[in-house]
Amino acid sequence: MTDPISDMITRIRNAVTAKHTRVDLPASKLKAEIARILQDEGYIQGFRLVDEPAEREGRQSRQLIRLFLKYGPHGEKVISGLERILTTSHGVMTGRAAKKAGVGGEVLCNVW
């Protein structure tokens, strides 16, 4: 996988389009921070780290992030606004929080 953040966003977008209640993706610290922001901003119900058992003997189990997706009362998509998520010297945060803190950074993704 060459771009894990794009993979994460694609998995979320596909799961929301298919009206899934959850989506699993390979875990990393950066993805966990993005999931935390999505939860804090109200785009998902929540997330947790889960261990996926090894597929074959001799292989290690791997950690996944399980995102619990959120929909409106009539099944409408909650991920429909626009929000910037940045990586800064102060960690991963929304564009609004970075502006308030007076720090710049690199845009990781837009959520709509």
C-alpha cells in the first residue's frame, strides 16, 4: 500500500456508500488519530482497536481499527460536510483547531 491515508478514506467512503454499520482498516497511530478526530467532530459513532487472528499458522495477528459509522435518523449520510484534518507539530488536529492554536501543518484529508 503506497498511501495508507487514501486507503483509509476510500474504505470509509465505500462503507458509507454501501450503508455499512462499520468498517475495518489496518491500524496505525496516525489513522487512530484521524479516527479520534472523526469521532470528536461527530462524523462517526466511535472506533476501537481490535486484533485480527492470523490467517495461517506461523503468521502474526494484526491490529485493525474498527470504525462505527454514523447515519442520520432517516439513514442519511453524516459525512457530508467539509472539514480539514491537519498534521502539525502539535499532532493531528482539525483546521479550525490549528487556526485557533496558531500552528500550520500539512492537510491530510477533507471530510464531506
